[in-house]
Amino acid sequence: MWKRKVNSIFALVVAAALFGNLAAGATVDILPLNKPADLDLSGEVLYAINFGNNGNPTFGTFVFHQDQDYPNVIVGKSAEGVVNTWGATYPNTGNADLDMLLGGIIWKNSSTSGRTTSITITNGLTIGRSYRLQLVFYTDHTRPMSITVGGSQIVEQFDPFVTQGSVGGKGGCVVKCAFTAGDTTLNIYVTPNPDVGDASAISGLILTKAAEPTAFADYGSGTTTELVSGKGTWQLNWGQGPWTWCDNAAQPLLGSNVSSFLALQTTAAAKVSADLVATLPIAGTLTLSAHDKSNGNMVIGTMVLTGTGVNIIDLNASRVLVDQGTGMGLAPFRPPGPEVALTLDQATGVFAYIKQAGDWRLQLAGLYAMPLMKGVKLQDNIMSALAGKVPLIGGLGDFALSGQYEPVESMKPKSFCEYGTAVAAQFGAAGGLWNQTWAGGPWPWHKCPATVNAKFLGQNVSGELETTTTGTPTVDEKMILRSGFSGRITLTDHDDTTPAKIDGQIIGDVKGTFVADANAAHATFDSKGNIVCAFGVTVHNAPDAFITVTKVTGSYADIHQAGDWAWYVNGIMTIAKVPTLSVQQNILAALQRPELLLGAQEEFVLTGWYYRE
């Protein structure tokens, strides 16, 4: 099946197609191209071509070359050039290198050889390997075309102008195709459709060798939360093993912070052999959840897999384990029999980068417990349990999940710790307004729980946090103040050269607890004699708040949050000293009288996971 994504205002178009020289089963996405991030520049790039002889567009360390720089690239064209040299509208994306890539084109419009632009890469592929092809287009008027790759048409009546939003001078589009090579030579044809009027045209291409599938093997164990005849639900924890009954030695994909629920049900009556071994066809769903290592209640990614298989249970009374003390019979299900072939239906958060390669295999080993009825032969007891006539007690099991996946590098989750300072513009019992500066750190009072491998905020970023008190504040016997709050945080990325220009924003909902030391014995005084009390990390070591991203724009538009982001603070609040009150009375009075709260300032840490798409 071909997936054609135009944009949010156009419908999803799916067309069936088979490759000739390419293996069947490829996918195609058609997307607007308005910024470099709309291109996938990751992985092992074999060819990055800019047509038009107008230069070498460069994005970071990624460089496009002219087709003449590749000896085994053959182009069939009438001519090439830059769109604005004949009066057409220039792309004007705001990025000079992207404009260079979009604005240079080759085209074909010949009365003798036709209007099909062709690109041939000889001996550029390895049969059986997976590749990603990205074709770049720009036009300032409607130009419907068909694209053929490897002998088969992948899109029909594709119009770059429509994908651009039916406007010129504001960006182009990209056709992304993932495929497995069936030949060493790659042929690409772009043809006007219908084949009258306009010439075909293309601006550039990227051909990337996809990473080899990565094998994995994970081990877990668990117990049933529900078990009746024909149906069972298991709660599992991973990051264990390997089990002696499984010979898969691949690297694990999951960790001890991953839990799961496995729901299984029989789909047909059991077949029981003469030796009393029952084979039960089963279907099920495995839902995996990754939890934040510093806050186990926070889910930072999920995978949902479904599939079918068999369970094989030994019902022979001579092999069933009997515990007379508890009055239970234990019927084992042993490998290499029980297993389910699983298909990955959904992956989110820290798992979003995982693309399944082939079926995944879930193997089971364990036992089911059933009550022993007095006066009933053991074999009859066991068969009654299988038929649902005797309630089952529960099950214990070990599990092995194995398979292969292709990592989508651009969507791999990245952990981060960002640091800054803030001053309260408003501060009181009702809430606060904080002006943030994102610079400095790392602060010695907080150790980031995960390896920091990415930063996306910096000195050009300002922030504003507005909070409102929720619920009733409390003060415990140690004079620790706790006050719930909710609010909104806005992070704004300013242009390097024109600070008043906003390049992008991250907006999120904030929910947490303000924790302050209201104990007079711990208070200090500033140079003016005002009372200074600490809040945040010096009082407790848990996150002060969690942030849920609700909107991203501009330079942050491709950021996806993976689980809640945690917010930690280390601050002080300044209270006006009232001579007629004791320090303790003074502090407590300030909690009710905003005019006594002279201000507050803090250092902060924002930490979590995200991925860019």
C-alpha cells in the first residue's frame, strides 16, 4: 500500500502498487517542504543531488552536490537552471540554502524525445537492502505529474503546487519513498500527467541506505490478574533473564522500567492429544509501557502489539505438580510450544522510533494453578478445570520477546536537562508570574537522572511561567508549607540577529506543588533586615511540577514530548520584617498578606525526553 500524506487540509490518499525492479511493500509520503527539518538528513546518505547548477546547499554538515559530481548518475533532461531567471516566483522560504535547493531545477520538454525527466543511478543499489528516497519539487503554478520508480508508478497526478498549498514563493514539497531494492540500478521517471502542456521538473533528491534491522531479545515475568477458562490477563515486568529455555542472545530493547499487560484469549476449542497435552489457539494484545526512571508513575512511551499463536498445556495427571498442603494442582505450559507472533500496531514516546521488521515472537513458560476437589480423581479434576467447570486460581509465567526492528534515527528519543534562572514579577498567595532566563547551569543541587544527549533551549530563549494556587495550602508540624498550583509555561525562541522576531514557541500546562520552608529557625536575613526563606530542592527532593506540552510552533514545530517533563527549583522568597511580630509570626502572616512578600527568585531545571519528527 502507498501512503500519500499531502497536508492537514487534504485527504489521505492510498493507492495500491507493486514495484517492478523494486520489492513490493514500499511506502510513499507526500509532504510540504518549508524548512530543512522537513527533510530526513539522517543515516548513510549515498546521493544528495541539487539540480540546476546553482550551487551546493548546505544544512549543518550536510551538503548537496550537483548531478555532474556523481559519475554513475545519468540525467535525461532538456535543460536546467534557476526558476527566477525566466520570471518565475522564487521559493522564498527564509532559508537561503533551502531556496537554492528548491529554486534550481532540471526539466524535460522536447518535441522529439518527450517531456519525461529521467534520473538513472547505475550500480548504486544492493539487492535486498532497504533504502529511503526523497524527491524534492518546487513550482509556482499547477504542474501535475506521475512518478515512476524502478519500473512502477508510485504516484499519479501528483501536483507539487497543491502540496505547497496552491501558492508559489513560500516553499516546496518532498516525496518520500521507502523501499527494498530488487535491482542494482535505480530508474526514476517524472512525467507530466496528463502528458500535455507543462514540462516535467524536479529540484533534487536524497538516496539513503536504511539501517540494517536490529535484533533484540527481552525477558520478563509476571502473574495473572484475571484467569478464567479461555481467557487470561497477565501483568509483566521486563529487564530480566535470559531464561535457560530461550536461546536468543540478542541485545535487549526493553529495560527494568518497562511494564506490560498481556491479554490472551482462546479462539477455538482445545485439541487434546492421546497423551493429554492440550493445544489452544490463542489471540492477544501486549501493551508495553516505559516509565520515567525518576518518577515511576510517569509513562514516557508505549507500544501496542497484537497477534495470534498457541498455548500448549500439559494436562496429564502423572506430570502435573500437586501441592497437597495448599490443595492445588499446577499444570505447566513449557517451551518450545507456547508462543504468539506479534505485529506492532502503535509506538509512542520513547518507542516512537521503532519500526518493526518481520513478526515479533512472544514465548511463554509457566504454570496454571487449579483447586483440587476432594473425592474427585486428579485427572478428572484437571479436565474439569480446562472445561471451565472448576475456577482457576491463577498463573505464574516467564516470557521472552524477540524480533527485529529498524530504528528511525530522526525519531530516537533524546534526554535533556535545561537550566535557567527566574525572577517573580508577581508573587503571592494567589499565584505568581515568573520571568525566565534560559542560561547557566548545570546547578550542583540537581543531578540529571539520565545521560544528557541533547539541548534545544539556549541563550536566545526566554520564558514566562504564570501560576494560580489550587486547593488549600497546608503547613505541617515542621513548618513546611505546601501549596498546589497550576498554570502555563511559554518558552520563546528569538531570532539571533533580530531579538524581537519570534522563531518558535513551546507552550505547556504546568501542575505542581510549591514547597517552602516556613520554619523561622531556618530563616536568614538580607542586608536590609528582610526575612529570607528557602523553597524547592532544599525542602524536598521531588519534582516541583510536571509540564505537559500543548503547542509547538516555528523552530520547535517538530518537537514531540515523550512523557511529562519534570520541573525542579531552588529558590528564595523575601518577606518584609514587621517589628511588632516574631519572625515565625511574620512568616505566617506573609502567607496571607501579599504586601509582605517582597519578591522571589530561583534557579530551575527542566528535564525529560523528546524526539523530533
